[in-house]
Amino acid sequence: MATWFLIVIYLAFISLGIPDALLGSAWPVMHPQIGASLESAGLLSMIIAAGTIVSSLASGTIIKKWGTGQLTLFSCALTASALLGFSFAPSLLWLALLAIPLGLGAGAVDAALNHYVANHYKAHHMSWLHCFWGVGAMTGPIIMSYFIAKHGSWREGYSTVSMIQWGLVLILLVTLPLWKKVANLQQSKIDHNDLSDPSSEPTNDTSTEVNSKKVHPIRIKGVKMTLIAFLFYCGVESTVGLWGASYLVGAKSMTAETAALWVSLYYGGITVGRLITGFITMKVNNRILILAGQIIAVSGVVLMLLPLPNIASMIGLILIGIGFAPVYPGLIHETPHRFGKVNSAQLIGYQMAVAYTGTTFLPPLFGVLASQWSIHLFPIVVLIFIVGMLLSSESVNVALKRRQSNHY
């Protein structure tokens, strides 16, 4: 039962990823039809991001009141309604209004499902969960491009994605009674197997101590540095995705088509990397994989910085993607182990909010730097972001090891 239910969760994360790249794919056709300027897409993107931040911050409280199942069901219905509204929207104003529930629903689903899997499933399931997000993110543009090419209609693309979301809502409604039942079943299995599982962290580390103290989660040692790691991770992941092609074109004199292909391979590296990482987590714990991934990402940036042929920069992009693969799911899955299960719902909500903040502000920050100086700064800025992420996450490990040794 738990395995079949996990498929439902994976389907939910695919559907979460599908709308993420729709706006960018459809906007060249959308904006002239609704009389909006080209740069208006940035406004819509920021409204969606603001909604995800708000709902992520509130998710911990809502999960405690409603439960993960009800929150996921309501949030998916909210996003499905917003996407259907997009297909009928006559103007930019309507799109801006619909972007609010789209962001609120997406942020709540993201935080709720991450919390549920972090607490009730093993690390490999978390990696595969985010792998399926990548599947969704790649599927959205395919759906939109099909309807634009075959029917010349971005509206049909949005309505189709909405129908997919409503199908998921129906599945979630039918399986709603299973959320608590599966959670209890999985928890008993985890408690029984943790001591013999090499991929799990020791049960006598920081979580036991933290659970016994009544302090606000944000004041727990290591939480703030973890949030900084999330800020840098999502900021640099989005920066590479947004500006990687511009760097290859502007600094390496590649064609736009070739640059776009290699950026898609960067996302492919993240997706495939998470699929492979899921198997590795059965033998290697999250903390080692997170560090290894960051080192691989650094090596990819170094390839881009060295005076080598263009193929080195392109391979560097793929290495960055592969290196990023274990970081985000690994950090989320560590949350209950590091800071206690009683705090995990609220903290994962904070992590999602900070992650979306990084996604919202760090890529435009590089855009300002590039416009004022040069696109050649791209690998240097990416390296700074990655090193900031690495130092933040490793400082948390050092702090927790000290606390554990003091505890004994």
C-alpha cells in the first residue's frame, strides 16, 4: 500500500513541475495577443513567487491543522483553477490576479509533500521525488509547444495542463483517507529499520535533543545557516538556468540553438542525477552526498573558468547540474534528523520560502551585474554562490557534531 501511495505522491510532484516552465514557453505568443509588454512576464513571475513564499511560510501551521492530505488536495485544486483561468484570461490584469492562487497553491503543495516524504520515507524516495519534478518541468514546455505548433493556441496548452491537474485532484480526493494510515505504517517501518540502514543518520543525534526543548524552530542551532544554504542553492540553480545560454552565446560565441540545447542538458543532469542519487542513498548518507555534489558543481564551474575549448564549458554545465542533483532533496530530508520531527513541518515551510526568495532575487541580481559589467562574470558569480552554499551547509554539520559530542 505504501508503495502504491508513493506513486500518487510522485504524480503530484510531476504535476507540480509541469506549470513551472509554461509561462516562459508560451509568453512569446501570449503577450502580443493580450496586449502586454515583453517584460511583463517578470511581473507575473514575481507575483507567483510571492505567493509561493507566503504559502510556504504558512504551511507548517496549516499542516498541523488540516494534515498533509487535505492541504495537498486543496492546493492542487487551487492551482488547477488558476491554470484554467489562465486559458481564458483576456488581459495582463487577469493573469496577474490568477498568478496569486497559482503561487499560493504551488508553494503549499511543495512544502507539504516535502515534509511528508522527509518524515515518512527514506532518502532515496526524496531524491526520486525531485527527479519527478524535473520530469514535470520538462513535460510542460512539450505540451505547450505542441498546441502552439499544431493549433496556434497557448490557451489550449494551459487548459490541457489544467485538466491534468484536475485529474490529480480526483486521485487525491479518492486517496485522502490513506495519508494518515500510510504515515503510521511508514513510521513504524522506519523506527524498526533505522539502526541497520547505512543511509540513515543515527537516531541518537541532534533530533532527540531538539525534540525535548521548547524553543522556536528558527532559534535552533544550525537552522539559520541551513536557510542560507537553501537561499544560495535555489538562487544559483535558477541563475545557471536563466543566464547559462546567454553566457555561452555572449562569452563563447555559440549559436542560440546550441546554447539552448546545452542548458536543457544542464536540467537533464539534475533530473538524471536525482534518479541515480536515489540508488546511491541506499548505501551513502545524505551529508556525504550533499558535499560530494557541491564539489562536483565547483569542478564544473572551474571547467568554465579555464581557458579551454568551448566543449569544456558545455561539459561544465552538465557537471553543475549533476552536482546540484543531491543537494536540495538531501537538505530537505535531513531536516527531521537535524532539528527534530516536531519542528520539521514549520522548518521545511521556512526552507521553501527562503528557497523561492533565492530563485526570485539572485538571478535578477546577476542580470544587473552582467548589464553593468559583462556576461563574462557568469562563472565567477556562480562559483561565489556555490561556495556560499557549501560553507553554509558544512558549517551546520560542524555545529551539529559539536552539539552531539557535548551531549555525550
